Amino acid sequence: MFSRSINMEYKKTGIHIQCQIPLFVATKMTKFRRSSLFIPSAETFSKASIRWIGYGEHLCVPYWPHSLQRLLLKLLPDSFKDRCVFLYFLGMRKRMMMRDSRKLRPNINHNHTNT
């Protein structure tokens, strides 16, 4: 909605705002290390993204397999999608907290023995 509003505001000045929607992309920040058809590399997604600049609506999905996924996702009820996203991020939070606690545990034991 924010990009749509800005696009409407600046369109008359010749400035077009476009919101590009990615799904999963294999990057160093994600757990996806290998690219595939539905999880492109950052380079592949970037090339698709650049091709879409200036074309289409203010809202677009520049990588065509992501467009297909988005179309299929639109067919699912919002309540189901919300639950799946919630559980996904809840699991991610749990994994991160466990990882962080393992990092702290040796330091706690080490500090405790020195006192």
C-alpha cells in the first residue's frame, strides 16, 4: 500500500514507484544455500528484477517461477497461509534461540570455573 500511494503521488512528475515481491532466494543470509527453479540465486533473481524495472504495474513478481508460486498461494485460504507462516517463523526462532544458547553455554561454564 505504501508503494502504491507513493506511485500515485509521484506518477504525474514522471517518477514511477515499483514494489517487487521476491519469494525465497538463495543468499548467504538465508538457509537456502543451493539455487533451484523456485529458489533462484541472488544473481538470477537480480537479473529478472532488473528486467522488470519500468514495466508492469507498481506491484510485480519479477521472477516467473515466483509468479507461479504466488498464483498458487492466492488459491489457499488466508487462515491456512497465516498459520503456515506463523509456524515457519516460530520454528526459525526456536532454532536460532537454541543456536544462541549453545554459543553461550561454553562461555558460562568457562566463566563459572574461573571465579
